[in-house]
Amino acid sequence: MARISAESDKHGDLLRLGASVRARRKGLGMSQEALADAAEIDRSHMGKIERGERNVTILNVIKIAEALNIKPSTLLEIAGL
Amino acid sequence: MARISAESDKHGDLLRLGASVRARRKGLGMSQEALADAAEIDRSHMGKIERGERNVTILNVIKIAEALNIKPSTLLEIAGL
């Protein structure tokens, strides 16, 4: 779960993934805090994930997807990944 | 990119993801070393990923998928994720 620079996220993949998480969350009318709690992820960390500032691990992607009631593969697909 | 215990991988998600990477790689007739080099991931780390022993980051999932000529979302879908 490393900090990530714009340079590391060469293709904007983290930005797109974070934007997809945020869009899905808002579509469900869920606050960022509620999502963080449901996924058992630290609230400040969740904000960084949504902003594409963290190279999130696959187990956290899975936990976030579960909290968003969506398959991890679908979440990635929405992000164009 | 943390070490992961069987307990952390409660649902066997890492095991399934690793098995999917291995199956796709073998389907392409690619050695584990060649995949590691193509994905720019340390060779010993790649072995651990295939065995489900590492909580791989999303950027490494993306690099592995690219090296396997498959979309990251499809790789996850094959793993049942």
C-alpha cells in the first residue's frame, strides 16, 4: 500500500480506479466514511484511494468491491482496466 | 506488497488469482521467469504471487495482465473475482 507519485501511475490507472470507486459509491448514496467502515479500511486511506494516490492491494480492492456490492472484475472493467 | 498468511487470504482469493496467472502464463507457453521479466517484477516475487503468498498491488496486477496480453478485469474474472 505504497504512496504513489503521478510518475508511478503512468497510465492514470489509479486515478481511473479511484474515480470508479467514487462514482459507484455516490451512485449508492454512500458516504466515503460509510464505505471505509464497510470495507474495514482506514478513512483517510480510503480518501487517498479514491484520489488515486495509493497503489491499493488486491485484497483491499476486493473488500471495497464487496462493500460496493459489485464484483472486483466489474469494478476494474468500469475503470477501463 | 505484504506477506500474507492463509488466515489473511480468508476466501482463497490470492490463491485463485495466482492460479489464474499461472494458467494463463502456461497457456501462452511462457516461463515464470519470462513473465516476471516482461512484467518487470522480481522473479522470486512472481513465484510468490502465483502461489497466492503475496497481497499483490493493483499496479502489479496491471503489469502482469499486460505481460499476459489480457485485461486486468478479465484476469480477475477468470479467477472468479
